[in-house]
Amino acid sequence: MTSFCVVAAQIFAQPLEVSTTTISLLWAFPLSMAIAIVYKTVKLEKFSWASFIREVVLLFGTIVGFLALVAIGLFVIAYLARL
């Protein structure tokens, strides 16, 4: 049990390195799709495939669109900070 606690403490003391390359940022798409599917599966009161697919696509588009707007906003802030 002590060794498990030591390993758990090391995970929080030395976090894993996550690369921020363009390819690694593409993982946001399947993650957003998974979030949309799970959220709409739980929230829909009456299930039908047509409404489920429409709602999932709409939520996926909303998530991806918001992420794009935030990325553009942060890019503009970083650009203006360097001036």
C-alpha cells in the first residue's frame, strides 16, 4: 500500500508531459464527439435516432466552434502582447 501511495504522489508532483503539436490537438475532435454523445444520451427525454443524431451533431459543432473561437481569441491576445 505504501508503494501505491508513493507512485500516486509522484504522479501529482511530476505531471506527464503532453505535447502540443498540431497532430496532438486533433484529439479534441473525438473527445468532443464522445462528450456530445454521452451528454445527449443522458439528457434526451424521448429517444429517437433522428433527434439523437441531430442533437449530437449540433452539440459537437457548438463545442468545436467554441474551441475555435477561444483559440483565435488567445492567438490575438498573444499576438498583441508581443507588439
